[in-house]
Amino acid sequence: MIKKILFGILGLGLAISAQAEDLPMPGYYSIQEIPRTSAGSTYTTEGYVVFQYQCPPCPPPDQCKPCMESNIIISENNVIRRNYSDLSDTELLVFTDNAEKLELGKRYYFVVSIKAIPYSPAQTRVELGQWWEVDQSAPDIGPGGVSD
């Protein structure tokens, strides 16, 4: 009986360690390596800003059409986009309130978080945390390359 328990524990330990190897570690990931469905995770990546969108201003008391939240598309390739059609695995749509602070065609490091969409928890969205230009030194973003 003791042998069965010992082998059961060892087997469980091997299964847990095998599963742990499959999990992403905190730190740097290329854009195509970022799992788009891992809500609650944060990743550091780098890429070019290839598209920017900002909802146009709507001063009160005007009645404006609803619009998409401000966002950028980041890419592993510096090819400026004109729209959202046919995003590839090397491109990522990132929501941010700071789209205007990032320059088209410029290369940055990004800290992005995958968030569940409140009204549709099975779906996720990517939100921008911190960023800095590739040729600048990194800010203090905490252990493992993720923002605090």
C-alpha cells in the first residue's frame, strides 16, 4: 500500500511538472507567441506601431455615433496598415488611451495584459500597460518583466 501511495505521488509530481513546462513564464514573448486567450496574463513584447485609431472628439452637447475605443496595432514587421483587415499572427490589436503618444513606424517594447471582456467572459482583449522605445533603457517594471 505504501508503494502504491509513493508511486501515485511520484506520478502526480511528474504530471504536474510536465504541465508546468507547458505554461508560459513571465517575461519577453514575440507577438506571435502571446496567447490571445489567457485572460489575467501579462507579457512583455516588442514591435512596431503600424496602425493607430482614436475615437474622434465629441464635445457636449453633441450626439455622436458610438465608436471603437482608442487602439493601436503592433507588428513584428514595420509595414504601416490602413485598416484592421486580415491581421496575422505577427500583429496584435492593443487597446490604449495613449494611442496618440506612440509614433507610427516606431519600434517599442510593450507590456500588455490579456483581459476578459466583462459582458462576454469567453472572449478576451489586449490592453497596453507600459511602453518604451527600443533604443531607450527599460523602466523599472517589476520582477519577471511585467508591470506592477
